[in-house]
Amino acid sequence: MSSFKSKLARLGPLPTERRGGAPLVPAPEPLARGVAAEGAERPAMPAAAPSGGGAAPAARPTARPTPAPPAADGARPSLDELRERISRIVARGAPPAPRADPSRGELPFHVEQTPGGPLYVSRTRSLAAARVGRAPLVAARDADPAMLALLALDPALAGCDVRRALFLDTETTGLAGGTGTVPFLVGLAWFDPGAASAGPLGEPSSDGFILEQLLLRRLGEEEPILRRLAERLADASMIITYNGKAFDMPLLRTRYVMNRLPPPPELPHLDLVHVARRIHKARLKTRTLLALEHDVLGRVRVGDVPGGEIVACYAHFLRTGDEEALLGVVEHNAADVLAMVALVGLYGEPLGSLAAGDLAGVAATLRRAGALERAAELADAAVERGGGAAARRARGDIAKARGDKARALSDYEALAAEIDDPAVRLELAKLYEHHVRAFARALDLADQGTAEPEPAQARRRARLQRKIDRRGGAALPLPFEQPEGAGALRREGEE
């Protein structure tokens, strides 16, 4: 009779059983995400050996993940291959957006192949008689650069050829600036003399301004646009923008750096926003380009895309290829560029084109620039045309700067009767004290309040009171109060 140990040896390995839910033999750890890695061997299941002529109990199968279908060559797919298959299946549910191609749809662009990539360009020529509102574009061709330099307070502009000026405006992906802001539409304009043959009225038949727009079809395709812009700048004598000194040009220079391109040449720059603020500050509450186009040029845009929606329109175009969303932005940019051309025509010869209130602003700006004779001429015209208080103030300031104190006194008196302005009372008090020597009148104006700090007002009143006390209270007549034929006003201390 064999022993128990010999019988147990003939049974072989025992099958996996559970006692209280725990396996007697630990199961093999599953592979990551239920997928067998390439080359991994699966552990063999223990085979049940027959014992004593009786069949051994069948082993309970261990739960295994469903294997992936074999690849074409018989090997199991790798994890990366399975992920790629899943990505292709998911992508079938959403068809890819059409690629934006402005040269094949409603947008007026054609493609030029350049060494740096495709360049999307739109180019049109204005007619010789084209206008923006009531202002002809051709007037910008003959604008006086000396006048533009005075209005801009920039002497560097006086020697520029306006016929070779480059007008520039951009539409961007944001207004904050910085490296993340990209100009996706660049609008340019310049004067082109056209053919030499004369038209029916003697003018060149094809004279006009060329409007060129450069579109960034996709982000990352800036190089052709920047190279074309550099070519235009190299041919120009000056740049004309609206708020371009603070926004457009710094942004464009940043893009040259980001694209590892040489920076564009530094040219004299006429920023019309500063000129507009000086000229129209007395008449217009807001001096945006759209407001100037409406109130100065006399044109109302219909269906224009608001500036706050331009970024969203371009984002929609990139996402869907919908050209209609971008068409309004292209028209908005073209209108901005041509409005600048028209404004230069007005500012270059202001006497015959601007309203009386705006002429007063021109005269005041020319006084700041030191062109007193020209400023006096424009101030007289502004007063005669009904420029109101702004015109009288400008003429009084110019007369004072020229040394014509009688003219200044007359204008300040009329202005003080029309408006309540401490600054005007201050100018009158100075003239009454130092020119007319009417100390009592000067003291009366000082008591009403002048545009001076309180310590300065106190010193002025004390000084005037001392002069009155020395004179004994007598007041001298004003120059315009003297009888006709009277001699010159006698100064204090004269016999």
C-alpha cells in the first residue's frame, strides 16, 4: 500500500481554487489597458493530470481581456497603431472644414507666388474724380507738405514729396499689441500718375490712387506680406497713418522680428490722429476716423463692420472658410485707407476746404508751430466765417504772440462777454495791468477768478492793490475809450 505522499505526487499541480474569494494561486497581472504588448508571452495554464483512473476536475478559466485582431502580417497591433485607428474612426463624425482660399470665391484677391510663399493681393485704382463724401481724393496729390509739417508739429515732413507718400492701415487679431497680435489685413494706398496721355479735360487719363490690400489667409504665412510691405516702404517718401505711431507701425516691426526678417526703413511719419485732435477738438467730441469721415468729409458708411467685431469675423473665416464673414472687413479697411487720403487733401490746403470752427483749430496749431503770419490769416478767416468763441480765442492768442496787444485786448473783451472762462480773464488781467495799466479793472478780473493757482492769484491781487493805492484809485481810460484824435495813452509816471 502506497503512502499518501506518493499518491499526492501522482496528482500533479492543483487547479486554481478559491477559499473565501481569494485565489490559491495568484493570477497573472493584466497588461496595460487590456492590450498585450508586442513580444509578451502569456503564462501557460496548469494542465490537470489524471489520477487513479479518474478525471481530474476541470480548471476554472481565468478572466482575460479580449485580444485585439491580428495585424495583416499576423503580429498583434501595437498601442500606437490602435490609437491611430481610434483617431480615424472619431474623425469620420466631423468632416474637416474647407480650406480658406480667397482667390477662388467672393473676396477680390488673387494669388501671387513669391519665394516666401503665396501672397494674396487685391489691387484697384481710383478714378481721377473719385471722392470720399465731398472731399476729392486727388487733392491729396497737391497737398502742401509744409502745411502738413506745421499741423503735425514735425519739421521732418516739410521736405517730403506727398506724391510718394504711402498710406497704411491694418486690421489685426487684437488691440492689445504684443507678440500674440497678428495683422491679418494690410491696406496700402499711394498716388500713381498713370499714363502720360491727357484726358478730355486735359488731366492725365489714368491719374489716381492705387489701393492695395494684403490678406493673411492662414496664420504662419506672414513672410510674403512683410516682404511686400518692405518693398512699398522702400519706394515711399513718408508714411501716413491714423494712430499708426502708437499701434500699426510698432506692431508691424514686431512681426518682422518674429519672422526673422530685416526691419523696414524708418521714414518720416504723419499720424493724422494727432492732427485731427488739434484741429477738431473745439467742434467734435470724438475724433475717431469714422467720426471724421461723417462730420468732416460728409460720408456715412452703410453696413460697415464695427471695429469690435473684426477679430471675430477673421476667427470665423479661419475656422470655416466662410468668405462672406471677411468681405465686410475688407471693405472696412479700404474705406479707412481712402478716408485718410481725403483728409490729407483737406489738411494740405485748409483755407478753402475746412469749416470755420476747424479753421480756428488750424490757426491755433500754426501759432504753436511759430507760423504767426499764416496763423493770423486763417484766424481772420475763421472769425469772418462765424467760427465763434474758438475763432476769437485763436485770433486773440495769435495777436498777443505777434505783439498786437490792442487786437488781443479787443478779442479777449468780446470773448469774455460771450463765455465765462477763467483763462480769458487771466489774459485780460495781464493786458489791463501791463499794457493798459488799468489796475482797478485788472483787480476786478482777478477777484472774479483766473486760471492760476491760489498763491499766484493772491500775489497778483496784492500787487494790483499796491499799484492802485500808489495812484490814488484813479483809473486810466482804455485805448478804445479815448476820444478820436487823442494822443497815445500816457504811462504811469509820465507828465
